[in-house]
Amino acid sequence: MIISGEYLVISGAIILAIGAVVEGIGQTESSLTETDLGKDLVIKGNSVEAFGNTLQAVGRTLLLEDKREVTPSELYTITGAWIEAAGNTGNALGISIELSGLEEAGILIDTLGSEVQGLGAGLEAYGAYISEDSNFRTLGILGNGLISFGSFTVAIGNIFILNNLIQKGELILFVGSWLQVIGSFILIFAINNEFF
């Protein structure tokens, strides 16, 4: 059975959205209680998001097989998806380290993961911006832009927590995680417009 690139990209976007929702639910529980409750869901959500981004990167790479020339838009989008997957993996690793008792080290790794994720989604948004496909362009910019902004917002929330501004940090983490959820659902519509 041959799996098409389009199928992988769409499946990846759906899996990304599922992971973002799981992460958002976990972060909501953690933020409301200001405890580690829900952080296991944040780890699982980030892991699922990393898998979704990987599927998108592989799918978009498969779509290049019959092309003679790769556009800058495609390069930015594929590179961004791989970088975003690495960032999500860093988030999951950081929170796991935090839960193992090395709280400050874990938060620092989680912060770095969020920054990397934000960079990857930003590259994907730029790829959409320079894309000639008008059906994908606007929603691709908005969806990836919100994911990027949400990721950087999470990094800022972690910085607040590291500086003992726990309540403000938790609120910022909450907002950042749900910005990513909104962006991931917009991205599903963007990808559907791109292929159908």
C-alpha cells in the first residue's frame, strides 16, 4: 500500500490538532491548580504534536518526488515542520525532566523547546506567505502564525515561572497553549484548501 503525500500532510495536521488539544487540557489543569497535575497530558500532547509535524514533513517531502524544481515555499514549510517536531520533542523531554525532580533544568529545556517550536512554525508561516497557492496562503499564515506566537508565549510563561512569578507564568502558559490549539485547527482548514 502506497501512502500519498497529501494523505500524510492532512493526517499530520489532524494529529497535530489532537496533540495540541491534549496539551491544552493538561496545561489548563496545571495552570488552574498551580501544581504538576495535568503535566503528564502536556507531555503526551507534545509527543503527539511532534508525530503530527513529522508526518507533515514526510508528506510534503513525498510531494516533491515528481517535481523538477523545489520552491522556496516548500523548503521553508518542510524545514519548519521538522524544526517544530524537534521543539515539541524538547517540550516533552523538558517537562519529563521537571517531573523527575530537576525542576529548573526541566523548565529551561521546555523553554528552549517552545522557542524551537515557535521558530519552526514561524518558518512554516513564512513558507505560506511566499506560496503562490492562494487557497492555502492566508489560512496557512494565520494557523502557523498562531502556533508560533503561542509557542513563544509559552516560553515567556516559563521565564515568569523561573523568576518566581508563578501565577502570571501559569496564566501565560494557559494562553499560549490555547493559541496553539486555535492555530492547529486553522491549519487543518488551510491544508484542506490546499489539496481539495
